[in-house]
Amino acid sequence: VGYASANRGIAVESSSWMTLFLVMMPVDAVLIKHLINTTGLSQWGLVLYQNLVASTLGVLCIFTMELSSIESRSLAVSTLRDGGFWTVFPVVLSAVLGVSLSYFQMSVRKVVSSTAFMVLGVSNKLLALLINQLAMQANRSLNSIGSVFLSILGAVCFQQTVKGKGLSQAPKASSGGSSSNSSKSSDAGNVKAYVAMFTGLVWAAYLNLSEHL
């Protein structure tokens, strides 16, 4: 809030989207952590699974929203075909960086708690914001930079208040009756997680449609 007020101010035009983000962000963190601990997929298996789901939804959104007409699709194809190296290279580079980001993200999520990963992610964004403030032409006032430092300090202090270990390894496999009970609870957790994520997607689709109708 302090950073936004020191730069361009705050304009809340859709409290519904803001509420959706605040609700789904922790759900996303807990869901991914749960899937990592229970699916049994390898590191690259998790990466391929994540990118397959994301790319499927991305392609669907592209062809229904951005390239909905024949003319726009023809223009996109001709641009990629005739643009040469400097047109194709950024596309390939973004794909490689996306896969690399997924790999290191899954590696970190596997060994830290969902809360620790959320704090780490927010802190990284604030560090990028700080670099932007210091290295580029931006508002370098005391209020602007001080707000970023205060946010980073708040993230560090919050992580120190988390009880238990910051590192959270996947649960060890057990045998006998406890194994069957663990399997049942895991299945129930998977159903709840998917219901929560599906609810979020439906919510987002409703907000998007209501804004365009």
C-alpha cells in the first residue's frame, strides 16, 4: 500500500478479483505441496505435468480470446514464418526459461513448507521491485524504497514466527493398516484440493464473463 501510494496511487476497480487472488493464492500453495508429496512423480514428471496442464489451458485461451478470428490466426502464423530468427528466438527462449523455472520451483516446493514457499515467492518479487527502483528510472523517494524494504522485513519476520521446521520433507511411506488409512486420507485430500481449484476456476470464469457482457 505504501509503495503504491508513493508511485501511482491505488485504484481498486474490482474487489472480486482481489478477493479471488487472496483466497486462491494459499489454496494453490497448499494444493501443489500436497500433490508433490502424494503423487509419487519424479522431478521431471512434476514439471511435465505442470506445463502440460498450463499449456493446454493457455492454448485454449489463445484460440478463444486472442486468436478467435481466421484473420488473426493467419497473421500470427505469417509473423512466425516470415519474422526470422529474432521472432522465433524470444518464443523458444521463453519456453526454455518457463521449463527451467518450473523445475527449480518444484525442487524448492519439495523441501520447504507451503507457507515458506509463499513467503519466498513474495520476497523475490519485492527484491525484483527493489532492483527496478535502484537500477532503472523509477521513483526513488524514501517512501517508495522504504516501503519495499519494510515489506521484505515483514516477510522475513513472518517466516520466523512459523512453528516447526521450515523444511518439510514428504511423509515417509508406512506399511500395514496405517498405509491404507494414509492412502484413504490422501485420496480425500486430493478430492478436496481439486474441488477447491475447480471452484476458483469457475469463479474466475464468471468474473471474466460478467466484465465482457
